[in-house]
Amino acid sequence: MKFRPKALKVHGSDEWMADSSKKYRRVFDRYELRYIYVEFSFYNKLFDEEDWEAEITLECIVNTTKPINLCKLTQKRKISKEENIVYVRESWGNPELGKHWLMGDFRWEAWIGGVLVSETKFHVEDLGPDAARENHYFDIESIKLFEDDVSVDANTPKQYYKQFNRNETRYVCTELKIRNKSEKAYHTELFFNFYNSAGLLKGSSAQMQFLKSGVVGDVHTIIGGWGSPHAGSYKEDAYSIEIVFLDRIIATIPFKVGETWEEGDPDLITESINTPATVRITTPAEKTNSDDLLHESLAELNALTGLDNIKTDVNEMVQLVRFYQETGRDFLNKFSLHTVFTGNPGTGKTTVARLLSKIYKGLGILSKGHLVEVDREALVAGYVGQTAIKTKEKLQQALGGILFIDEAYSLGGTHLGHNDFGSEAISTILKFMEDQRGKFGVIVAGYTGNMHEFINSNPGLRSRFDKFFGFHDYHPHEMFAIAQSIFAREEVVPESKAAAHLQQYFQFIHARRDKHFGNARTVRQVVGECIKNQHLRLAAMKKEERSQELMTTILFEDVKEFELTDNAGNDDDRRIGFKR
């Protein structure tokens, strides 16, 4: 299988939220809806290996005794090896508010290659045109807070607090009692969002409950909380909980965490049902597509292991550009698209370059957002005059995107032969950068020392490349995290003894690394060898002996070849016939 499903989510707004998310929900009011949006995501198990084709279908169905098909939306698309997580988004509805979606239970299904891989349910309620705006669903009876492990139910005895002990608190739980206002049955979905004193979202949970038709005035209890099974998630601070229903804040509950417990009821702040949880913004299709690309690329960058300094710099850059765009400032004349990437092999330089080109397109700085990868051989020819022609072809290809020059220091002539034409390539690049200012970017990459020497050797380079990104070697725990993600893509898990040995091995080779240390490249080789060893072990077994557990487990014998000796990390013993 070339993929692994990640999530299938539903939302009713095209607005982007924090961390590249949407306002995901499962319950909607008919009269707030124009379109229902669906987002299907899956992990690309051939990431960084090869491109492949996929036929993806998103199908919406009415859940009745005889299911009714509402729509069947199919995409045939190329899955690029540069996509780690693939997102497919569709929508169905009508631009007129409240006209298309009627009361009912529905589900979205995701199919790849004719195989059902994921499904999710959602509900549309109808208590009248003003029900969502004026909350014809329920009134708040009471809200109290208690500490527990969130496995409690409404009938469990509780102790209520307005201040929690930071050394003992696991989950802060909300006991919300609502009084039904409707004779009709309906689903209620409530979000409990926890914020610290700085207004930063600490955690969130959602609870959905079906209220059967019955007596108006019935009281129902809903419990939502956030925390962890072990104390320590909360620090000494002032916190608040916002309860959101149908995309509107219905209550805010402040509480404190300190050194002691303080019993009592919190100071409840109820909100008008008209208070929106966020401001809705409708954007033109072109802008939405750019926003999609920007948020997806940032999400992929932020999901990478390590690279904290790179993530901080890029996210801050995006915030500044957005601020300048919103305030109408002219920043493009001062914005530098040309960057130096320094670091050892396997530290993510090419991956970040690909994402950065997409981020620039998402911000509207570049028109295409593609990446053209070259090295010395792709730019330099063997005869006078040919290098300029060869280099200019690559530069023309990079217009609207980024030219990525790996091991760019090899273009410098000081350490090469007498008939080197690297300097001709440099001159051609510098002139093109000046002539096509703002229309493309150049990223030069290589070992740290070599790159600083290279940039400082030429005043033209030094004046144009004033932005440096340093890619540090991965720490052992980050190398193991990368290994785990690759194992997960292959749908295997190392047993505890095998995992412990790999952790020790990564610590061992990290402590003995030099400037040629392979980082993530070495991790991929190690994982590839482990999986090959597992396959050889399984191939030697009878078919009936291969249990599902054996098929999905990496044993110690699969990893023991990675010895903690001075030869660790030596690639000279690769077996014939297969790539790692």
C-alpha cells in the first residue's frame, strides 16, 4: 500500500485557523450552511522516493434505512514524492444560505483506487431559521469544575474547585448542565477550549450528545475536560475555559492553578449566543488556493523533526510579510529571496528549500513556487562560453520559483583545476539575479565552513546573500524519532529491545560524528536495512507461521547488525542487489 489514511474531517467554513486547521465540526444548523466542506488527508508512504498516480473519490451519503448518494467527487492526481502528508479537499452545497442542506444524518466516505479507506459522520439540525442565532436549543443551568481522570460520568460524586493544586491536578473537568428548550430531538456538539493567562490555547476537547425528543425543561449533563493522566500539565497560572456551540461562545469560566486547592464555584461569564467564536472571512478562490498552499506548507515544515531555529525564522518571516501586506507597506524592495543554507548532509536542506518555495508562492511573492535543483555538474561545461549558456538555461527554468544549488562552494575556483569555469557560472548567476530581481530566488547550500568561505570570496555574493539558515546535526533522540516515523509509514513497529538498541546505536554514532555525518540520510539507511532484515527473516519462515504480529514487528535480530563498534556507520558492507 502506498498510503496510510490520516484523517477525514468536516467543516462548514473555508476560514483558515491556527496550525493550518479549519473549524472542524460534526453538528451544524441548517440555516448557517451554504456548503459542507470535507478534508481527507493521508500519509504518503513513498515520500522522498517516487511519484505515483491516485484516483481519489469523496462521496457524501444520507444515512437512512436506504442510503441516498448526494454527490461523488473524483480527482485523478499525481502524488509527488515531495508530499509527506497529502490533503484532498472538496465541498458540496449551494451559495444561498439554508437552501441546500436539510435536517438529517450524513456521512462522507473517502475512496482510493476504488477501495473505501475512511468515513466520518455529521449531522444537520433544524429548529427554525433563528435557532442558531438565538439558541433555541438549550439554556445553561450551571457550570462547575472538578479534577479527575475524565472517565467519570454524570452520576459520579465530585468535589468542585475554583483553584487547583498544580502538583496533583491531572485533568481539569467541566460539568455543564443544560436545560432543553426544544421538543424536537437534536445532536449537541460542544467544544471546551482551555487558555492560559497569555491567551494561548493550551488544549481542547469536544463532546457530542444526542438529546432525544421529550419534555422541554429536561436537564442534561455534559462533561468535557483537558489534561493528562499524570499531574504536571498545568503550571501556576490563571486559566480560562471557553465553551463553544455552533461556532459561538456560550460561556467563559476562569480558574486558577496554584500550590493549594480552593473549593467553590467558578465565576461564570455567560455570553450572548450571537458572539462568534471567530470572525468569518470569505476570500476569492485564487486567494483561498494561495492560503491553502501557504498553510499546508507551513504545517509540513512545522511537523518536521528538529529544525527549531529554521521553523522560528520562517514562521516569523511569514507573520511579518502578512503584517506588511495587511498594512499596505512596500516590503518587496527590501525582501531578500536569496539565502545560504549551511550544514552537514541529511539535515533537511533540500526539504526545507522545497517548502520555502511553496511558502513564497502562498505569500504571493513568487508566481510559481517550484524548485529547480542543480549542482556544479548541471551548471558548468568544459569549454569557454558554454558554461554561461548552460547556467542560463537553469536560471530561466527557475523563474517564478527557486534555484537550489547544492554544494555551491564547488563553483569557487581556488581549490580546483586550472581550467575551471565555476567562476563563469557565478558571474552568470549574479547578473541574472540583478536583471530578474524579485522574480525568483537562489538558495546555495553546503558544508558550513565551505559556504562561509565561498560567500566571503566574492563581493557580489556577499552583497546578495545576506540571509543564512544553519541546519544543525540531529540529536540522537531526533534521529530515533525520524526512524519511528519511517517505520510507521511502513506499518511496522520495533519491539522494546530493538527500539532500545537503535536508540543506543544513534547515540553511539552521533558521539563519533564528523562533518560527513549522514544525519537523516543515515537513519533512512538504517531503517531500510532493518526492514530488509525483517523481510529476509519472514521469507525463511513457512507462510502459515507468519502471524500478523510478526509481519508488523521489528525484532532485535533485525537490528543487531548495527554494532556499537568503531566501524559503526560504515556503508562498505551493503548487500548486493538492493538499495537501502
